[in-house]
Amino acid sequence: MRIIGGGVVGRNGGKMGIGVGGDVSLIDVKGEGLGQLEDEFGDEMKRLMCNPVKMGD
């Protein structure tokens, strides 16, 4: 499962994906948000930082 954005909807989607045993990757442009996700989910979710230019490719 690939999730774009680590806001409320992205976090909840990640929780659901992990809950059903999915391989979850979350992509976000804010590094501090990814750090919070790491604290919350640890190794259960892959976190990728991207910038708007890369997202358009």
C-alpha cells in the first residue's frame, strides 16, 4: 500500500493497512512529520521523503 501524505487521513490509512497485514509505505514532503510517524509506527511502516518536483515525475 502506498500512501501520499502523512496528515490525518494518511496516518489513519497507514494504521488500517498495518492492521490488515499490508506492506505500507508513506510518502510525504515534510521531514518532521516523517519523524513523528517513525515514533508512532517504528519499522511497521516505510517512510519516504519526497519533494513536489519528484512527485510530478
